[in-house]
Amino acid sequence: MAKNQRYTEAKHLGLPLPYDRAPGEAVQIGGFNGVALNGGKSGETSTVWLDGSYDVTVTGSTAPGATVYITPTGALNVTAAGNKPWGLALGTKAAAAGVVEVAPLGKTAPTA
């Protein structure tokens, strides 16, 4: 057995926040897309959940399977320009802007 293992599945990681986050808010740290479990200030370590689905505020209308993007400051919207993919909208019908169920992408390849 490896004695240097830290996480068995790496679904809930302690990561430094790139911006202030309240508990339950979306965060993207390099190739990690998830939700800050306990929140914190920029630079503080927070447990980030990379799996599951969450009710989060999204600007713009979504449909099931639509890509939800995150801005450089951590806001979620449906606009690709200047933003990076964060998750996929869930549900059974189109939804207006507001609180939407979204599954974060979890671990992804880092982008420049």
C-alpha cells in the first residue's frame, strides 16, 4: 500500500481559493471546477467538492446539458467569450436566469 496517498478518489480537495467565496459558491482553480464547501477569503484553503450537483445562480437562460461558464471573478453565466467552462446545466426543461441545478465538470485539463 502506498504510504504517500492523500486522497483515495480526489473528489473533495483542500485548495487555495483564487477569490473570496461563500459556502456553496462556484470556484475554478486551474483544472478543478467545483463548489467551495466552507468558503473563505482569497488565498485561504477551502474544501472544494468536485462531484455532485448544486443549485447555483447563473446569468442567462439554460437548457438541460448546456455549458455553464465561470468568469475570472467566479460568477456563472452562459457566455463563452472571456470565460471558461465550469459545469453542465441539469433539469428537464429550459430555465430562465436565476438558480439552476448544475453539475460541475470536476477535474479537467488545465487551460491557458
